[in-house]
Amino acid sequence: MKWDKKEIPGGLVKNLAEKFGCDLLMASVLMRRGITKADDICFFLEDDLRYLHNPFDLPGMEDAVERILAAQEEGEKVLVFGDRDVDGISGTALLTQYLETLGVDVSWRVPSGDDPYGLSAKAVDEFAADSGTLIITVDCGISNTGEVKKANELGIDVIVTDHHNPQDELPGAYAIVNPKLANSNYPFRDLAGCAVVYKLVTALRFARSSELYGQPICLLNTRPVNDSWIIEIAKLRNMSRIANLSETIVPDPAGGRSVVSIGNTRLPAFLQGQQILVWDAPLQKRILNTIFGAAVEINMLDIAPEIGKEIPSAAGKSLLRIRELSRIAKYSENETGELDVFISLFNSFIRKKEKRADDGDSADLQLACLGTIADIMPLINENRIIVRQGLKSLRDNPRAGLADLLFKLDLGGKKIGANEISWQLSPAINSAGRMGNPRKAAALLLEKDTNIRDTLAGELIVMNEERKKLGAETWTLVEPLAGESLQSFSGNLSVACSEKIPRGVTGIMANRMMNRFKVPSMAVSAGDTVVTGSLRSVRGYDLRFLLEPCAHLFVDWGGHDYAAGFSMNKINWPVFLERLKTASVNIELEEIRDEEIIVDAELPLNFLTPDIFKLIDRFEPYGEGNEPLTFMARGVRIEAISLMGKSEAKHVKLTLDAGKYKWPAVYWQAADKVKKEFDLDDRVDLCFKIGRNWYNGNETPQIIVNDLRRSGQ
């Protein structure tokens, strides 16, 4: 097995450490992982919610907020329609509960049984019959062109909140909130569906609590540059920068004019009718009088005293001085100017003043975190803060429903991390949808009665066990079908289709097929009249290349680049199958690399102490796009060896002497290597991960060995 530790220039590591205030070890790991841009590093070093992107930067957000507030004002009936998986269920619960706190007449619905994916015509008809006027989709809707059109014809507005890839034709919704829209300027595209809903709720909170909602504001600052002045203005709306103006003023004393006519600048048109805020009004007025003369008066409000009360560290300081102390300034790829510092201060001031990070927001983050992990969103950018803060809230004060389920899973009172979410909590919630009854999972998150919640949590546990059994039984059918199909699809695609494959486990089966055969894979449940399929991809292949040319064959389809699904009338299945055989010839997959271990850092033995968890914890949460750290060490002595295994001793338990500290370690599937590749008292080099082993409520640091060899070999 090859160990690959990327060489990086020591000087660059030192510069990165100095710039961002981290130690050399962390800086080296960041560089080896290619995390070198300031705005990427920010999300590995910071946890504060102020680093989250502005929800109003999402396309359609203000229109969505306006429509929901109008529905609240007019007492309209609102339907929240979500997807059946963890992401959709958690988002449905989050939005429904918040609308309830606003007094909105809100109901919720998720697909059940054999209902199709996404908004259904049946749901639209039934809501119209109940005099409903607004539907808000959660984690779906971007491909429901026909259903949205039907809703519009029945006098129902639709707000689509989704994160799946848009198709060429968008639904004619009142508003579409999706970071992946072609016209989106949102700085991060990989939000979960539930996180999009969290952004919507955050925007609604701001709209209801702040006098600034919907009001344009100009922040103005002047500064000298050589023999001229620069006047910089940023126009904000809902705390989002929507326009900028930079005017360079050069006085002309030689021409007999020491002042400039403001009418010859772009300022009057840009500032007309705007509220103008400045930092240190006396200074700004003196400068403007110097430029334009005393006869020109610009009405402005000095916001510095108010900000100083909320942010004492800024009181009495110039913007130039604050820039030198600013944490946010160091995370900008471009040079941070005084106006940028002013905008940052103003945003922090408004956040503190409006107290947007309240208890409700903390509970909402638990659901946003849950959906982000369950939907395997990359744990980079703002997803890191959403998950870190959501996990913290979940550990400190789990919300009703989640607390009940955690107790049933024997996770109550334990440290919950991304791993526990992925392997225990999410599957239990997902089982409801896979077994055809996702309503129970959504009801658990919304139910106020403790006894009913206890019953629902118990039912989810039972369904999860049934799901495991069903998955194991179905795999015995799917694996040979998938293996046999490879030849028909040029070895580039595996397909398993059968009426015996339950619809609820097609996603699980496709994922197992992908892992087993290392090619894009499709599991299909064949009903009497409709077939429903799930696809998972690997080795860099974008599933849209496979599905888009066949869009006319589907009743519905959509998803992500590497995970998608469809439904089609059964009569179209043979045609689709032939198309796949032809298309599979041209599928280009990345080469499978020889098995190798990517090493993040080599640790000297004196670094092998529990203090290393400071680094490990800083890089949490781990998951998609952020694998657990892998280390390398040389010359570690094996102090003790024992074998482990219930029926057969397959694994090895070690005690490793690193000098300052002795580590318990496990080496899976390595029993046959004892005495051959390593032995007691050997000095060994090893690649490994470091984790925590919990047993009877006690935490023990532990090394998990990836590979090991005698030193010097």
C-alpha cells in the first residue's frame, strides 16, 4: 500500500500560519488539503454564525418572504410540502413549526406509499379543495413544472425551496429559492434542502424584527489618496450589498477652483432618497466640505456611537485602526478597505441588536445540521458552521422529537457527532420514508405531546430494523442482477431492475452497487404501470449526461450530479434500457487509482499526545468533502499485542509506545500479519487516524491503524 504525503514549501506554510493565526501543523494540513484561499480557511477556523452568507443573497428570497408575510397578514391557508427523506422531513418540520409561531394557518404533507417524488397533482387538487392559496415546497419542486402550473390555474401560488439541479425549463412559481439556479449569485451552491429552508426562516426572522427590512441604506466613507479624495459608497438592502460607487475627486487649484461641483459627479443620482450612514460624521463632513464647499450639505447619520455601544472594541477607533484588528478582514481574498470594515461592523451591529441568533434559531440549526449530514452535502464552506453549531445545540439541548429518538437509540446524554448522525440518527428517520410512511418521522419532529412522541420514536426504531432486514434480503437479489448487467453496459454501468425490489430501498441498493462494482449504478423498482429508479455515481461521472437526453421518457426526474432518481411509465422502460446500452459505450470514468493512503501530516513522537485532539476537533465535522485526518509516524514501539474477534480472531489490539504517551490502538483485519509483518517490541512506521473510544460512559483516546510496517523497510 502506497503512502502519499504531499510535499509543501515550508515558507508558504509559515506565511499561512502567520496570516491566519494558526499553528504550523494546522497550516501544513490546510495546505496539503488544498485549502489555501482565505474564504475557505475561514470556515475551518471560525464557528460564529456571522460568517454565514446572507440569506437574501439567494435568488427569489425577498419575493418568498414578502409572499409568506402577506399570507400571514391575510390569514391564508398555507401548505408546506416536503420530500420523504431526512433532508425533506427535517426541512418540513423546521418551516412548519416556524410558521406556526407566526400564527399562520399552516398544514404539512410529505409523499407516502407509492406517491411520486415531489409535489403531486393530487396534493394540489386536495389543497385547492380546502381553499388553500399558498404552497411552499421543501427539498423538491424544481422539476414539478406541470404541478406548479396546475396550482397556478387553481389560484394557488407556489414558492419552491430546493437544492436539486434545475432543468432547462423552470416551474412558473411565484418564487424559486435555490442556490443552483443559473442566475444565482449566492457564494455557495451545495446547501442541503433543509439548509435552504433554514435560510428562508432566518430571512423571515429578519423581516419581522428589523426596521431595516426592505429599506435601502447607503454606507459612505471618504479617504485621501495622494492629491485626491476617494468617496466610496455601498448600497445595502436587507444587509446585502446590491450596488457600489467609487468616485475619485481631484481638486483643480491650478484652474482657479479649489472645490468641485457635486453635480459633476455620480453622487447625487446614487444617493437620492437614500438614508446615508457614516463612521465619524464630523470628520466626514469636514472632508466633504473641503471637496465640494460648505454650501453643499449631505444629510448623514453617524452610526459609530451606536455601534460602539454594541461592540465596545470598536468604540473610539477609526476604520483604519479597526481594519488592523479585524478578524473578518484577514479572510478576504482582496485587500480589505475601510468601507469593507464599515459594512462588516454594521452587519455585526445589526445581528447583535436584533438578536437573531435566538433560542429558536439554535433549535432550527439542529434540523439544518441533520439534513446537511443526511443528504451527504460537502462539509465545506458555511455547511461547516451550520453543522458545528447544530451539533453543539443538539448536545446541549436536543429539541423535542430528536431527544426522544436519541433516547431510543441509546444516544441520550452522549456526545453526538457527525458520525452518530450518519450511522444511527439519520437511518432511523429515513426508515419511515423507505418503509412507505414518512409522515411518522415528520410527525415526531412536530408533535407536542410527550406520550405520542415516545410512541412515534418507538415505531421508527421498529421500522429501522425492518428496513435493515429488507435491505439485506433485497441485496441477495440485486447483487447478481447488477453483476450480470455489466457486460450489457460496456462495463461502465450496473443496472438492477425487478418487481421484487421495493421502491423504498432503491437508493440503498444503488449505493451498494456503486461501492461493489465501482461504476455508476441504477436500482429500479418495477411496478405494474410505473418504474421508479435511483442512481448513484462514482469516478467523476455526472449523471445528468445520462438522464438529460432521455428526459422525454420520464414522468419525473432530478437530483444531484452524483445522486439522482426518476419515475417513468413502464411502457418506456425497454426504450430507456436500449438508450442506456448505447450511451454506456461513451461513459468516461476516472481511473481507479492503486490503493494509497493520503497522509495529512507526519507527527514527531512528542506530538503523539492527547493534545493532538485540538487539531482533530478543529477539522470536525468530518464527512463528504472533508475526510478524517490521516497521520504518519515513524519509530513507534509495539509494547503489547492481543487478538480480537467474537467467533474468530481477525483483528489486532495494540499498545503503542510513543515516548511521552502510550496509545491503545486497533488494526482491523490484521490478525494474519502478526509475527509476519510486525511483532512485539518492533519499531514500526504507521499510517493512522486518531479517534475516541467510548465504553461504559468513559472516553479513551485511540489510534486506528490504516497500515503498518517495520521501521527501515
